[in-house]
Amino acid sequence: MISFVNDYSENACPEILDALIKTNYEGNPAYSNDEHSHIASDYIKKKIQCESAEVQILMGGTQTNLIASAAFLRPHEAVIAVRTGHICVHETGAIESTGHKCIEVNGCEGKVTPLDVEKVCGPQHWDHAGILTVKPRMVYISQSTEVGTVYSAAELRSLREICDKYDLLLFCDGARLSSALDCSDVTMPILASLCDAFYIGGTKNGALFGEAMVIVNTALQQEFRFVAKQRGGMLAKGWLLGLQFEILMKDGLFEKCGSHANRMAHILKKELTRIGVKFTIDSPSNQLFPILPNAILELLKSDFAWEVISIIDDSHTEIRLVTSWATKEKDVRFFIEKLEGLYINV
């Protein structure tokens, strides 16, 4: 079975597994107080060109988003997020479980826009209610988004401006940041200059697990580790996280993984388009959303796996195809070959 279900179905890059084996008998201090975590932190600070940032490597994406909300917000404050955002639809109410409301906005192609923020925070929408409603305090975005789109540098600057206007924090979920960096004009230094905090995804980019939280706003750094530990995001064997990010950041492996995932997706997209397949959204990253006939999907499912997104009509379904650092080009070509043959014969 060839899987295009997600980008975390395989274990980890060989480079990471080799490093874990070689360091198996090291004795390391617990809770990320080890040398590997310190080295990984230094690498990240250099990549983002911000030595004053705090880096804390946490277990997973949902935990990282949850901890950010718990640490950065006061009890009455809320998060603004697009309706399709991960915290709104894929985290089992994790943000709400911390006591913080998610204010959902429509967005555009999976992205929060300045107009969305204005509609929530403008005096005609919020001030009149006073203490009767939660107070918007943080804007949550993803790079790339849940529908595979990416923010441009200009879009992020516009969001930063509206956040400054209403004294809002800007937080970026970077679970698929490597893929996004490869297909947008947003670099890590640009992201660090515009966001109060963001995280660098490892789980979906070649690591066994782990997300590197980067807190740029020094006002948010105080006692963050206490909240991270309380909320279950820290690993006692923290060096396992630190070592993985040390390897990812050391010689360009992080970027290489995202670039490969995108290259496989681009082949899929190009060939699907050639065959005549339509997409629900134009995604430049490693997530594609084609519309395929149900009859063809039924014949493909013995060899391939994917995620069903929506029912288009009685005979067509929107699916999601995701490529990763581990996707083999021969598997992509095989999928196209099978699909094209079915288009001809069905």
C-alpha cells in the first residue's frame, strides 16, 4: 500500500536514526538541559538571525499550540483563527480546554486576512460589548495552511500591522514550515521579525517527533518552561528532541526534507493537471486537493491510501494527497500511471 494520507507515516530520516543510535549510551541531563538541545537552540537562533529568542523543543503540534495559548494569554483573552485552522478543526478543542475561546473567521484560501482581524477587533464589533465578551489577544496562523496555501511576506507584514493596531500577538504554527519556506518568499528571519512566536515543525518533516517553539517577544519568555512542563509538552528525555533538531538544522537537512516533499507534490500536480484533474484550491506546497470520480477512487484504493476531504456530488469526491521527505518518485509515477489508465478505460 502506497500512502499519501499524511507526511508523518514513516519513522524518521536515516540521518536522525543514525544519530540516535550513535548517542544511545550517552548520559544526558533531563528536560532539555543537555548539550544537544543547547546546540539545536543555537542553530535555530542563527537561522532566524535573532539571538535574543528563546527556543524550547516540545513534543507535538497540538501540545505546542495548547501551551502557547496557556502561556501567552490571560484567562479572559481569546485567539483569532481561520475556520479551517488546525486549532479549530484538528485538535479536539485543545485550545478551549485551556479556557481560551477560538474566534473563528472566514479567511481567504485558508489564510487569516487583516480584514478578518478588523471585523473582530474594530470598535463597531467588539468595544461596545466591553467586559461581556472575551478579549481578542492573539492571531493564530499556519505556514503552510491546512489547505496547502502559504502566506507571502507582504501578507505577513499586513497582518503584523493590524496586530500592532489592536495590540495583538501574532503566533505561527509551523508544523509544515519547511515545505512553506521552499515555496514562498517568507524566510525564517522574516518570520522571526514579524511573529511574536512561532514553531518549527519536526514531526511532519523527517523527525520522529518534536516541534521547536521559538519565542521572539521577550515579554512572553518568562517562565514559559513552567507552563510547558505543567501542560505535558516537555519530555524528560529531552535530549531526544534536541538531538533530532541538531541534526535537522546542522547541514540543511530541514530544508532538504521540505524541498523533496514539494518536488514530489509538484510532479503529482503537473501530471494530474495534464490528465485533466481539477483541484479545489491551488496549493504550491506538499498538500494537494484533487477532485476525482468515485468510480476511479474505488479502483485505486487497493494500491493507494489518501484522506477524503469532502463529497463534491454523487459521483465525485475531493481527496487530499500529501507527500513527504520519504515519498518515492517511483510511487508518484505509479499513482499517475494507474490513474491515467483508469481515466482512459472507465
